[in-house]
Amino acid sequence: MKTYQPLNCDLHDYLEIACLYGYTLDIELIDGQRLTARAITTRTASTREEFLDVDTAEGRREIRLDQLLAITPQDDNARFGRVVLA
């Protein structure tokens, strides 16, 4: 995997909101994969890489933030719509 590229702070706020409210997200990855998952938390590893932890139908998964293309909340009263992160 390439060297980690931090996410813009303004965009990071959308992930924090999604985790705070436990939104179910349609997640688009830069490699073309797509998944639906509930946002749990963001975290920083000792390597300084940042991750979004989510619950999927298959179990818990961590996604490195620079692998996210876009997120779209699936909740009716979400505080934001589709956000392009890459």
C-alpha cells in the first residue's frame, strides 16, 4: 500500500459526525469496492495512519482513511449527504 496521505481536517469532521450518530454509510473506496457499514469510530495507529472502524454484515472492519473515495449516510435524518473524500 502507498504511503499514507492524511485526510483534510474539514472532511474528517464528516467521519466524526457519522461515528457520533452511528450512521449506516454507503462507503465507496478508491479501488472501486463499495460496502454498507455502520460507523463506529476513527482512530490513529502508532504509525500515524488514521482509520475508520465500521461494523459490516461480515463483522468489524477498519478502513484506512486515504482509501475512502466517498461516504453517503443511509439514515433518514442524517446531517449531511454524500461527501467525496478523495
